Amino acid sequence: MLLGVTQEQHPDRCRLFAQWKGFDWPILHDPINLLEAAAVPIVVAIDEQGVVRSVRPKPETLEQDFLDREFHTGGAAPVPMRPPTPDPEQVARQAGAENTAPAWRRLGDALVLWGGANRVNEAIAAYEETLRRAPGDAIARFRLGVCYRLRSEGPKRHPGDFQAAVRAWDRAFAAHPNQYIWRRRIQQYGPRLEKPYPFYDWVDQATAEVRARGEKPIPLPVPPSGAEIAGPVREFGPEASPPRAPDPEGRILRDGDGLIRTEVVVVPSRIPAGQSARIHVSFHPNSRRMAHWNNEAEPLRLWIDPPPGWEISRRLLVAPQGDRPETNEVRRLEFEVRAPATGAGTVQFSAYALYYACENIGGTCRFLRQDIPITVEVRR
Amino acid sequence: MRREGWVLMLVGSLLTAGSLGAGEPYAPQVGRPHPNFVLPRLDNRRPVSLSEFRGRKVLLIQFASW
């Protein structure tokens, strides 16, 4: 029989993939890389006694080498019976009693695998306890990043979660540069110049084809967008037309009331000279002020002035409007920058956004500007 | 074990779809028991362990949709 294990952050995306491809075998979810595979795909042929008979078997000889063959266990030890599913409460008691890095990491694992998004805060705390005792535990650091990213996509999100995830993944990967699973997690959100493939560009095709078969596609709570569906490129393409700064003299009224909160995430969090980063800027209407977008006016625009010597994919970005006159969705814009070939340190980009935002239902709408500090760290 | 052609094709496509990094810590040894594990199923989060399949040949496929 076939048994799948997927290393992806988002289980629903792999479920859609399996539905699209017609995989009818069980697939398990390993978002924290519990099995510690360094790369996928990998296929292992395991006999009836649980003994490994082939790693990466050749498809052309799979039948004769494995399927049709009888294996004798010889002196191989039998596979242990099914271990109990970790009980987070029991593991928590053990972690408290032992108070060691491995025990706290086991608790983080149990919480994120079996507690899910509801217990992500506890999982983060457990991995942080691990790292306080073992700062060099790159596995715990990668898993901490998984939890931050998980929290960033849910109702318990904290500002800075996404950047914290990227920082954790960066540090983990720096310690184990051959760990491709960890590297892919960064590349999923990273610059096109560094990507091996688009990651989730298949989603639209899969959804359409599943629907055409008369089936209901697996819904995706967090549809992939931006970097996750962008294909790799070798160079930044030229902008369609030379853009003009929309408010060069800074005359537009600032969003002093904080109708829109912005968040900037740099992926990867630090880059070497000459390398690129993808900048994610998200715009969150202030729910306390019942802030929302006015979609009957000009769309949200983001202008970026790169420092001398830096390349930029686009200086002017425009966000799509909502589908109703007033909406309050989070809007996201992404662009990429490439550092000069030499130099290191912290570099500030000058950027600002212009938008029409409204306060309260049917309230006043204003055309506003927000200056957005963007910092990129360049390491030697 | 079902031996439909697509199983072999799937194994072939997965094996040629990407490359392994060097020095991976996941290193199952031929002739040795595969380490047991428990992970949740994608579709219903039910815990599933490798040892549940003792008595059947298993092709364990670690993959990602990308």
C-alpha cells in the first residue's frame, strides 16, 4: 500500500492536490518535519515486518525487487507496536518535571501536531523554552517558525508573527544549509530571483479541473498569493511605463488616526550583498475604528524610493479594489529588491502608501498618506 | 498491494521531480526497521502510525505538492 507524508505548512493545499491527482491512499501531515527529511520527494519501500528494503526504488524494477519478492526478516528487530498518540497534557507534565530542552521540544511538537491552531500560543512558548535551554537547537527553531506562521494566518495573529517566522527559519537554515525542507519554507515567500519553482501556481488549474469533474474542490482557508504563486525569474523586468511619484512633495494628509495599520515583512530577513529580498507589505483596516476601504475612489497605491545602488522590481504598486463599494479586507502588496554587490549594514527604504479610507459605517472617507519605514539588513 | 500502472508511474514521477540534499538526517537503512512515527491524517487529523501497517508492504512517499 501507499502511505504519503507531506511536509507542507498548509494541509488543505495538499488535500486539494491529492483530490486533483486522485490520490486515494492515506496522506499524513508533517508540518514541523518531525521525520527530519532534508528534502522531498523520497520513497522508501518497507516490507511486511517494517524493515526497509529499498530507498528511492527504481520504478522499472519495483515489482521484481519489492512487490513480487518475499522477504525474510532474519535477525532484524520487529517494528514496535503502535506508539500512543502524544497527549499534550501528559507531555506538558513531563516537560515541567524534566525541565530539559528535549522535553520542552516534545511538548511543542505535541501541541502543534495534536493541538493545532487552538494551542499555537502554547506551542510557541514550549519551543521558546527549548531554545532558552538550547539556543543551537535548529530543529526547535524551525518548528518555532512554523508556529509563528501558523499563528499569523489565524485569528490569534500578533503583529510581527510572519517576520518572526522568517527569522526563525533563516536562523535554522543557516545552521543546516543542506536542509532543503527548511529552505523551501523560506523560498515559498521569498524573492523570485532565488526561487526554484512557483510552489502553488497549480491551484487554479486544480480547482477548475476538480470542479469540471463535478466535484467540490477542497476549500483553502488561506489561498496562496503573491510570492507563493510567482514563478522564478533571472532578472527584474522593466516597469511597464516609467512611474511617477504620486505625492513627491508629501502634501497628502497623513493617516494620523491610524485608520490603516501596516506591517512589513522582509524575506529572507537578512541578505548577503548582491542578493535579493521580497518585501511583503500588508494593510490592515483598524477594526476598533470600523475602518474600511472606499472602493469607489482611487485604489491603494504604494510608492518606494530605493537607496542608491539598489535594484527594485517595481517602484509603484497598486492594490486591487474590493468587490463592493466598501470593504475592510487586509490588502497585500509585494515587491523585490536587490542589494548592491558590495556593502553591508542596515538600509532604510523610503516608501509611502496613498489610500482612501473611511471611518465607521457610512462615515467620513479621507484620502490619506502613510509613510512606511522599510529596513533591509545586508550581511557580509 | 495494488500494482496498477499508476503506482509505478507515481513513484517514477516523484523520484524524478526533485533532488535530495546532501547529508540529510533522515536516512533509513536498508535491512533495518524503519523508525516508527505517529502523524495526523491530512483529511481528518486522525493519528496514524507506520506500525499500523505491519503485515503489509508499504511504499512510504514523502512529498509536497510543490
